[in-house]
Amino acid sequence: MRHSVYGRNFSRTSDEKKRLFNGLVRSLLLGDSIVTTIAKAKAIQPIVEKLVTRAKMGKPSDLRRVMRTIPDREIAKRLMEDAKTRFSGRNSGYTRIIKLGKREGDATEMVQFSFVDTRVVTSIVTPKKLEATKEVKAKKEEKPVKEVVKKAIKKTVKK
């Protein structure tokens, strides 16, 4: 009997199951979507939702809590940064499951598990006018230095 037994076991021990889920979550955060079975996607969906909610808060203690599931610091920091911009308009429902059909080998239902919102890429673009003025200023600053060096060379050569 399954009295008070929570979750699916996937024919694995609890440590193996934890590593499986952590690997799936890590792959999702790196690639924004993964193709997996429907059972695994439904099992990791609450984990991902809670991680994103925790990351949106943005405190150092929240980073430590995220690092428990994702031991890679770079991925955890990227999640913390993305959560502030990418998921700012949502309170929940950060992920979606899209059914792809049955796998050919064993007829297991396959799904694409991905984030609902796309990643927002921000970069600083400087206008061409500003770049040109910086170059002109640099050239103006170079001329006096060259003249000073030439005068110094002439003085040393004359002596």
C-alpha cells in the first residue's frame, strides 16, 4: 500500500531520483527547453516553479536556497538575473508542457518542457556619434604628446 507516499519513484532510490531531477532542471536552465517523458516533466515542474519564485525574490539567502538544487554558481546567478526581467510579469506558471507524441521504442509519451517566456537579452548600444567624438578627442590628446616627445628628442640630440 502507498499510504503517505509522496511523488513518483521512477524505479530509483531517493538519491538517484534527486540527481535525475537536478540534472533535468540544470538542462532546462541551460537550454530553455528539454525533451523528456511526461512523467519526468510533471515531476520536475513544481521544482522549477519554486526555484523561479525563489530566484525572483533576489536575496542572498535565496541564492543559497537555489544553489541547493543547482550546485553550479553561474547557472544559479543567471537564473537570479533572468527571474527579475524574464518572469517579472508573472506570479506563477513559468513553464509549459507540450506533448510531442509517443516514443518509437517503448511508446512512452514524450513532451517538450520549456519556459513560457523567452529570454530577454539586453546590451548597451552606443550611438555612432558618440563613438566618433571619442575618437576625435583621443586624436586631439595624442597630438600634444607627440609634439612634446619630438621637442624632447631634439633637445637631447642638440646636446
